[in-house]
Amino acid sequence: MKKYLGLFLFITFILVAGCSSDNSEAEGNFPSGNIEFVAPATPGGGWDATARAMQKILSDEGIIEENINVSNKPGGGGEVGWQYLAGQDAHAISINSSLLVANNLLGQSDLTYEDFTPLAILSTEWVSVAVPPDSPYETGEEVMEELKDDPTSLKIGVGPSLGNSDHLSFVQAAQEFGVDVSQVEFLVYESGGDVLTALLGGHVDVATMSVSESKEQHQAGEINMIAVSSEEKLEGLEEVSTWKEQGVDMVFPHWRGVMGPPDMTEEEIAYWDEKIAEMTESEAWQEVMANNEWEPYYHDSQESQEFLAEQTERFDELMTEAGLIE
């Protein structure tokens, strides 16, 4: 009897050891096939440009040997692409931005960052505030003092929707100045280009848009940039004061990042942490940043998780103050 029991235990040990070895080998083989980068928008925009820049650098620099495909899945302000990602495995990751937070808070999506695996925050654009060259307002502070006296006295251009970073950065600055932001009159346009056209045409008094959308016209003297949401003055725009320099302790990034599907393993997360960090340190990535007027803003997976929680809390507060949500 003892002989058979010993044989049984031996066979059981071998089988368990074999299974453990197989599992370890399987885990160590990630990735085991093609990789997909989801750009949840049509080709040509910021999400698409980010995905394709990552694809090129990770492949050209030999950081990832597997084949990488970019798939465009537009619709619903990112919703279609992110719903698709939720059903994939760790071979698929998607570009994201503050719309992931905003869409949920505005009741336009059930998805939150907690439904995915945050992997990195990659880059940011900063948000500018601009006026026509003949405007009586020469600083952001002067605009806010006017709105503090009468929140309805100025028309503020923004696009493509309320609740995005361009809108909420202005809301936060106004709130810090004591403006009743629920009364401020925002005119919504379909794009940053349309906002700029409205400003040039005199249809709005002030515009809030990304720096990349306003820089060229500012340098040409067609508009006057009077504030930026960055921590420090921006290269090539040293004459433009930050909100912090104008009395508002505020830094507001217009960020883009990447996330994976839910329930990724620690090993899969570690893989992407390593590869994305290596990419962001490359000269090729720095060139992409400079060419697109983006700034490096790298956060790893753990830092991204904390950052997204902070962003959700901040957006909730600002949208409530602006009367977008209760």
C-alpha cells in the first residue's frame, strides 16, 4: 500500500511540476503574436499620429520585434475603439486621453479608466488663451478680472465640445480668480481651427485652444496669446506668461497616453512598462515630440493609475462648477 501511495505522490509531483513549467514558459513567451495599436479615431488626428509614431519607433529601433499593426476604430469620441479594446488580450493597447474621463462624467459612456489597465501617459500639449491683436485685454489676468465683474461680458470660443481640456483649463483658471464659471458664455465650434477662425473674425472675444493651434498665428501677429497652462514658459513663446505667473497656481496638461485591456498580468504590464519607457528615451521619440509641438510627459503604469484617479477627481469638480453635471 505504501509502495502505491509513494508512486501516486511521485506521479502527482511530476504532473504539477510539468504544469507549472508549462505555465511559466507560456508566461515568459509574451508577446506570442502580432501586436495591435488601437487609434480610436480616423487617420490624421492626434490619437492616430501617436499610435503611428509609436509603431514606427518601436519597430525601427528594434525595441519590439513582433509585427505591430495600427487599427483605426473611430466613433463616439473614442468609445468605439475603447469598447473594442475591452474584449482583447494584452497584445492590443489603445491610445487614450482626457476624453476617457470626460465622456464618463458627462454620461456619454459607461467606461472609466478602471475598466482598463493604464500603461503610460506619454505626452502633453499645453492649453493657450488668446485674444485678437486689438483686444483691450493684454493678459489672462485682465480677462479674468472682467469676467469676475460680469461673467457674461465676454464670448469664449472653444472646440470641439464642452468638458474637454481646453474648456476645463479655462474653467479652472476662472474659478481660481473667483469667477462664477456657471455663468460664463462659451461658444462651441467643431475644431480648434474653427475656434481660431471665429477669433480672427471677431465672433468671439477670447479663445481657448492648444498651443499648437495658436502658436503660428500668435508669432505672425494675427492673434495675441495671453496665457498658457504649462508649469514654465514655453520655448519660442517666452513672452507669454503662464497662469502661475499671473497669480493662479495651476498647471493643466492636455495629455495622451496608452492603456491595455482589463485583467492584464503583472508580467504583461512589466513588458509594456519596459518597452514604452525605452521608446520615450529614444532620440526618435524626442523628434516626434518636437515636430508635433508635444512635450514629454511620461508616467509609467503605476504613476498613470494614480494620475488618472487625480484627473477624474479634478474633472468631476470642474464640470460640477461649470454646471455640466450635478
